[in-house]
Amino acid sequence: MKINEIRDLPDEDIKGAIIKTRGEIFKMNFQAKGAGIENSGLYKTLRRDVARMFTVLKERAESGQTVVAPQGAPQEADSGSE
């Protein structure tokens, strides 16, 4: 994911993407321990994507800016479990 794409997302979408991407990294760790992973470059890309997302959130926090989803935009339901 490119940094400009991340900057266009609302904060809640970025946080959701971080959770999802961390889950993928977690699964890849288990695959690497067992049979091995097919695309080892994907692991590096996912870690960098998470770092980019945290960077955007930190930039927004330092500037006091928050981005929320526009009115009427579909939002994912929070399942309440992480």
C-alpha cells in the first residue's frame, strides 16, 4: 500500500488495516516455521505497510488532525473482539 493511499483513509480504516495486516504477518510466521512460505518478499512488504500506517497515524496525532469517514460512507461493523 502506498503512503498516499494510506493518507486518504480515515483513522478507523487505518487501524483496521493494521490489525488485519498484523494477522497476516502472524500467520506467515507460523508458515515459515513449518513448511516454509512461498513469497518471502511479501513478509517484508507487510511489515513496511504496517510501519507506514503507524507513521500516518503518528503524523496526524502530532498535528492534531484526525480524518473520519465521510457521512454516508459504509463502515465495517466492529465485532468487539481482537
